[in-house]
Amino acid sequence: MSILLAVASVGAAGSSAAGQDTVRTTGNILGSIFDSTTSAPLANARVTVFGTSLVAESNEQGRFRLDGVPVGEHSVVYFHQRLATLGLGTTPVQVLVDGESVSRVTLTVPSRSTLLSAWCSAEPEGGPISAGGIVTDALTGVPLPRATVRALGSRTGILQRRRVVRKVRTEASGEFRLCNLDASEPLMVTVAFGNSDGTPVQIAAPGSHILDFAIDISDPVTITGSVLDYATRAPIRGAHVQLVGSDHSQLTDADGVFGFTDVPPGKQIIETSLLGYAPRVDSLTVFSNEALGLEIELATEAIALEPLVVVGRRREPVFTTPGTRFSGVTEAQVDSIAHRVVDFAGIAREARMPGLSIKQVMSGDEEILCIEMSRSWRSGDPASCNMVHVLVNDAPIANPQVFLQHMNPRDVRRIQFITPIEAGVLYGTRGAAGVLLIYLR
């Protein structure tokens, strides 16, 4: 890996205009970090000025900025998790921050070949040739662990086979190292994984050589199988079978059979599902056409449906006297009116019951409430009142005009008015002026 850190000291925060004598005390450090192994900027690297609390982090473009750096010479260091993974540290770079000039400093972490030399220097001394790299599957690009890498020398023996100079296995990351090989003879590096071989590479010159191998470990594979009922072993039709992370998806046919072709070798995750059966997930690793005739069994399970939520609205019942049409105020309507009225007359007026007239009249020295039909015959006396017949909880009351005048409106539950025609049938002569039914709480 090669990571380039470019650092520059530019300008100075708090500097004065040209010609003034103010001394500049701080400056800025700008820089960028580049990862040569991916040919892309390195983001999220933590950059600091040694001996200060100044810290910055590189952005997606690998750039960073440190402000308020005191004038003088400083060591700039950085850290990234990738360096820790490789077991590397960074060498501080010296940066001079002043108010007169711009310092540009470049720091490079060793390239892969230099890094290989550093690794091999820790091993027993030997020849001047080292080789290292990564072994991957040519079809999928997946690193191949435990692949065999050999350094072969000259041909020897009766069968003229090449002598094995060094043999190593790749790590879990697919990486390998052949360190400190003898340069007295031309060397050939070969790699094998199972029954597959990579193309050999000749090495003649001393130094560190980066060799990456891609092996065709197998051709694309075919996966076939059937989905069966666990209890009856009967084929299941219409089950959904999918290779997770791929476009391979299929429903089983009438015989419960499915099949996928051109599947990359290696590990595959198979998901199988059907309504009424417990879903199943299987892991399968294949490197040849050996995944043929698989049997996937599904077990039935109780179908857990989402609960059905029924939302209803409470509708206030309308209690209508048999043989009449309802005209009045329901309990819900009374509740909506009662908070803004102070007496029964207020409820009656707010209800706006058709055909009724509500008014206060004087009877002697007392004010009474008069409720009558709007078309009732009236005398010329303003105190006259053709009062409707009033029933409270279906019972007649004495002096209804006085009773209603002093009734607490919050005691009222509902009201119904029956016209004189309907009331005459139900109540006889008592209903000649209409009937007002009041029900209390």
C-alpha cells in the first residue's frame, strides 16, 4: 500500500496587511491524503499537530485543514484504521508555519513493494529476492485462502522437475509472501488452489516483486433441486426459491423442481418461502457442478395474520317517541351547547328547533319562560303565552314556565318537540299546543 500525504502551510490566520508591523502568531495547514492501492483519496484519516490539541479529519476527497497553528516548526502525524490493519505506523512530517513563506511537505508511506521489503526484513536473512501478492478467483474476485504458492528453482533429477525453493500458503485475505530468496538461479512462482493452477511467473532480477494471481478455480455451476413437504414428502408447487444477492429467483413447478444455471462458484445462500410454511434459509458452497438434486423441506406453520383493527364511531342514539318524527336536541348536541349557555332558554335557542318560539315574558313581578308554536294564536297582551305541554322524564310538571326558567342547563340530557298534530294523537287535548319532552341526566 502507498499512501501519499501532501501538507502545505499557507497564509496565516490573524496576519496583518502588507506594510504593517503586526507579528503573525498563527497559520493554517492544508493537506490531502491519497491511497495509491485504490487510486482514490483516503477519507476519515485523523490528522493532528504533535504537541497540540489541533485535530482534523480528511473528508471524502482526502482533504483536511488545521487552523490556528502557532507559528514555528511542527510535526504533523496522521492515523487510519487501514494502517493499523497492516501493522504500520506513520512517520511525522515536519512543517514550518510562518508568516513569510509557504512550506510544502510530502509524506509517503511505503508502497506495496517497499512494504514487502519491510516485512521480509524481519525474517531470517537470505537472498535479495522477495515476492508477494494476492490470489483471487478469476470469476468472482474473491480472495482464496490456503492456496499453495511455490518458488521453483532449476530443473533437477531424472524427471527434470523444478526444485521447490520455498512453499507458503495464502492467508485468509488471500495474501502471500516469499521472502529473501536466493538470486543465484532464475526462479518461477506458481500458485495452485485445489485442482486449479495459475499462470507461472518468472523472476530473475533482485528486489521486491508484487505478483497478484487470478485463478479459474471452476466454471460457473448449475444448482438444481426440489422443494418437499417435511411431513408428507410431497412436492410443493409455487414455492419461491432465490439465491440471495443475485438475480437468480424462481417458483417451483408442478413437481416442486427448481434450477439455476451460470451460478458463480463459491458460497451461496438459498432462501425458500411459501405462504403457510415456515421460511427456510440454507447455505451452500460449491466449486463444481455437484449441487444437483438438492432437497429442501418446508415445515408447515400457523399463519400469523396481522390483527384486524376495526375503528368505529359512536353514534348518539335518537330516542323518538313512537309515531312521531324527531325534532329536538340529542345528548351529544346538548353537550356541545351546554358549556356556552347559562339557562334552559339558551339550550332551546341554540337548538333552533323548527316551529318553536322561545322568549321571556313578565307574569306579575316574575319573569317566566314561554315556549310556544310560532304560529300560535296570541292576544294583544305581550305577557300572554300559549305554552307547550312540558313533560320531564315523561312526567308532567306544575308551572313549567317557572320550572324551565330556573332549570340548570347541565342537568339536561336531551330534548324532543312533538308538533300539535302528532301530539294531539298521543296526548289528546293536552297536546293541542305541542309537547316538549325533556329528559334529565
